[in-house]
Amino acid sequence: MTVKELINKLVDKKAIYCQLAKVLSVDETARSCEVEYPQGGTDSEVRLQAKMEITEGIVLIPKVNSDVLIGYLSENVAFVISTAEIDKVIITIGNSELKIESSTITMNGGNLGGLVKVSPLVSAYNNVVTDMLAIQTLFTGIGLTFVPQTTLKTDSNFENTKVKH
């Protein structure tokens, strides 16, 4: 059997093709979008992921009204190959999720608030330590003992170098 014959057998002699379309709407939960084709017609269930039922993996959410390149698994199953404009990226692995949007990056729902800016935190902490040392000097001057247990810190005392912003 030749390579051409093998390929024809694998693809069942059906043509594989792609075409451009415009995004009309996006359903993040269903991991799909609705598109309109330049020659007319729409498709309301174009996949954004290999399987629409799964919630793990990397999903590029295209901007509404942007162009996308659509490929076909069959006559009735279309999927986005690439996007001209991205509204957001969602990466989900197990219980961890990362959403990247134009002005924010959210990890695991963002319920813990924003990331700490280390240098201002260290500066504020060191100001408190300096004030406590001043209080210690005042107390010592009137015969009282006050021994603070805190010391001056540097960024490396608080910084997790594996996560940067």
C-alpha cells in the first residue's frame, strides 16, 4: 500500500479543510463559540477545546467580532484552530486555575486578594521595627525593660521568587 493510499484510507477520502469565520458569541462554560461564515451561515457549537465536556486544559477565549480559523473533525463538528484576537486565556490543571485577561491575572478564583508588593511591605515592616526600637529607647530611659522580638528584614525574607509580577 502506498503512502497516498494509506492517507486516503485514514481520512476516509473526505476532504479536510479550514475556513475563516467571525465570532458572534462565546460560552465559556460550554467551551464553545458561535461563528458566522463570510459566505453566509452560522455555527452555534464551535469547540474551543478538543472536547467540550472537559474543564481541564488550556482554552483561548476569542474576542467577540474577531476572526477565527475553523477546522472540522467531521461535517458537524467544528473547532477553533487559531484566533486573531484573544479576550482571555484559561488554564486549568486539577484544582488549580489561572485566568489571564487584558488587565488582570486571577489564580484559583482570586478569593485571597492580590499578590503582595514585596518592597513596600518590607519598608512598612521595617518602619514598625524602627518605631519599636525607639519605644525601647524611651522605656530604657525611664528604667523599664522592653525587648522587641522583631528585627529588620529584606525582600528575600518575604519574597517567593517562583511567582513574579
